[in-house]
Amino acid sequence: KSILPELGKIDLGIVGEPTGMHAAVAEKGLLVLDGTARGRTGHAARNEGDNALYKALDDIALLRNYRFSQVSDLLGPVKITVTQISAGTQHNVVPDECRYVVDIRANECYSNEEILATVRANVQAEITPRSTHLQSSGLSLTHPIVRRAVALGKHTYGSPTLSDQALMRFNTLKMGPGDSARSHAPDEYILLSEIRGGIADYIELLTDFNL
């Protein structure tokens, strides 16, 4: 991101994320939310206090089952996943605060700001976004680089994962060697044969290519 202003006008970029060398013409955006449910402390042995953990659990149940109505042909539905939760100081104290984290993968039908407003309107917790700028992005199926990839036997699809593509305000195609399903796994790897095949595919894709 820091070097983009120094590169001048860019007509097209290729993002080398692992796609099996197929053409990811769109990718979901990312919205990470910190939720803080608040209650009132009390002794667990008595009927007192206002349990913030229970409030958070109600929110989490709602988020787990919430469905945004608009579904993208390429990217599918907006995906909401609660990934972290933390509450309490000891076993006999009703917690007065519970924090949780929500990972939301947005399709192009909604802006991150629209999704944020919807979440805030439906949960009890205070919701704070870590950022809202990582929007969904995409490239037209009629773009010359997409047509070239299809002519070479590559299929097009929408990627559910975010990449640096979200920071590039120019046309980009996500296409690279390797399998995205291996990403962030303990034994993440790429085969040398995949790298060699990717180099050959890039050469074939870009030789004599003109916008």
C-alpha cells in the first residue's frame, strides 16, 4: 500500500494468491467487529447481577442464524462467523462484561458500512469495527485478461478470501499457483511443480497480451 503512489498509473495487476492458476474475478470483502456486551456483576450463588456473557450468547446465536437477503452469483451470501469470546474473572462472579469478535466476509451486494449498520441494529453489544475499507472487489468477465484466461482453459470464480487486491484501486485479477485450502494450515505448502506450472501459465497468459 505504501508504494502504490510511487508506481504511477497502473492499468492492470495480477495478484498471485493461490487459485490453482484459475481466474478469481472477484473476492469477498472483510469486516472484523469487536463486540462488548455489558451487564452488572454479582455473586453466582445468588439471584443477582446482570450476566453480560448471556447477552453476548444471545447476540452470537442471532449472528449465527442471520441471513442477508442479497446473494451474489459469484461470491454467494455474506458470511458471518464469531471467532473469539472472552468473559469473567472467576467461577463465582457473574461477569459484567463479555467481549467477542466477528469475522464477516461481504459480497458486492453490500458495503461494509451497510453490514455494520445492520449488525448494530440487531445486537445488544457495543460494536466497534476494526476498519471498514476492505470492501469486496471484482473484475468484469468481459475484461480482456479474463477472456484470455478463459481461452487458455481457465475457469472463473469468486474467491471467498481477502487479499491485497482489496487495497488496489485499479483492475486486478487474482490468479496464482497453489491451493488456497492449504492457507494458514500448520503444514502449509506449495509444490515445486505448481510453481513451474504457474510460471508457464503466466508466460502464456501475458505473451503478446494487449489491453
